[in-house]
Amino acid sequence: MKRFSITVFPALMISLMILSGCGSDKNNDGRDIQNTENEDNSLRGKITVGAVQEDFALANQLASGYVSYNKNVIIDVEVLELNQIESAIEEGRYNIYLLNGAGNPKPSMESQIIACDLMVLCVNFNNPALQKLVIRGLKPSKIKEIFATPSILKWSDIVKTDEVSPVKAYLGAEKSSAYNMVRSFLGINQAPTVTASLSDQDLYNNISSNAGAIGFLSSVFAFDQNTLFRSNGLYVLPIDFNENNVADDNELIYDDFNILKKAYSSNSYPDGLVRKHYFLWNKDVQQKEIVDDFILWINENSSAYIERNGFFQPLTIRNSE
């Protein structure tokens, strides 16, 4: 019995100490959590991003990636309509804007170039004159004629063929960078016979569903990112820049996405057809610490997101690596 009592007594004491300790630890845990919260210097808050339609998916993925890295921040991404860009910036509706153009669309704002895509000349895969277009390419003077002539043209007016089906020219959405860049590159005003699309997606749909269609389309839509070949229903035409009636080797850069990427990376693609995508924000933006941290994270982590969405790294970044 003594032996049993001696054994039990320390056991009881130990149990009481453990219970007492648990209660003390519980109180300490509460204090520790409170102290952790008070001493946690990580960024907290919410910002909003307004992105034009063609950049919405990229902006949304980047925001999701950043939020997974910093769970104390919320980023809402909204589609910014073209006719609302000016008023949104003037009213400070968003903390950050994702816009695009041949150059920085708002040079007075703080900016970070994030990605590029290319405007490529596409026709329908069932174009009646496709065989000759593939061999010769299309001269800039002929392209200009297609988009500037007020009368309806036939494909026999463009290449030597008996095919008299009409040419149907398309541009991007009015006020969009795609719309303005093509007109600037060709030095034209829009002809009455040219149809403006509603979006890049709509432009792709128009060209891929109309045998006589032609238009400059973003490389994001012109190439299938799963196969890296031309998207279904399209053929990407070489441009005969020297107008020698032959698509030379340096003009045959559209067979697959990697060949086009190589041409872009070597600075051999016309700059007027390179569309640049920028994050923009005001100097006195609210939640500036979050904005700055988000942009810093993008600079360090955006490569995979850019490539996954069919964009190119900006040459200014690539050349500095």
C-alpha cells in the first residue's frame, strides 16, 4: 500500500500540474495570438483593378496569384469598358488600371509594362485565293487598299485569280488599341466597307467564320496555346514588306507560335504592330503600399502567367536579363 500510495501521489501531483499548466498555456496562447496579430506587419486591405476586356483574364490570374501569396489582401478585378476609361481614371474608380497600346496610353501616370502581343494579318482558312496568298504574301500597298477603298473589292482585285467572291475586311473594336494601331500602321481612315468588331474575341469569330474575311488579329487569338499552331479556321498571312511578290524567308514567321516568338525576340517584328500592356496607377493612389507590393510581386513572378495566356515578355525586360 505504501508503495502504491507513493506512486499515486506523484501521479496526482503531476496530473494537477499538467492541468494547471494547460490552463496557463491556454491563457498564454490567447496572449500570444493577440501579440502576433499586433506585431504582424504584413500588408492588409483591398484594392481594385480595372482591366480592358482583352487583359481581364491575365489581370485576374495575376491578382489570384498575389492573393495566394498574401492572404491578408483582397484584389477585385473588373472589366473596364473602352468608353469608361477616361471617366474611371478621372474619378479614381480603381487603384490600378491595365490598359494597352502601341505605347504607354497614359504616360502621365505611374506605369509598369507587363506583357506584349502582336497584331498579325489573318484570313479565313477557306479563303478562295489562299494558295497564292501563302506563296506571295500580301503587299502593304494591297493591305492598305483593302482597308481604305470605299467600294467593295473582290479577291480577284487583290491577287491574280478568277475568284470574284467579295473581300470582307474587319478591324478591332472602335476606340480599342487594335483598331487604332492597324489604322496608324497602314496610314488609313476606316473605309465604309470595313466592319469594326466588338472585341478581340469577336474579331476572331468574324474572321474564322467568313471565307472572304481578312483582319489584323492579336497573336493571343491567332495561335492555339495548346498546340502552338494557328487557331482553328485561320491562316496567318506573311506580309510582303519589300513588295517583291514573294514571301521571303524572313517574312515566313507565322507557321507556329515559337517561330513568331523568335522573330519578336530578335526585334525584327514591326514595332507598330507590337501591342504593349501596362499596369497604371496615380502617384497618390490609395493603398499605395499594397499597390507597390503587388507591382513588385508581378515583376518577380509574372513570367509563367504571361506565357500561359499567350503573351510575350516585354523586350525591355527580356533584354535586361
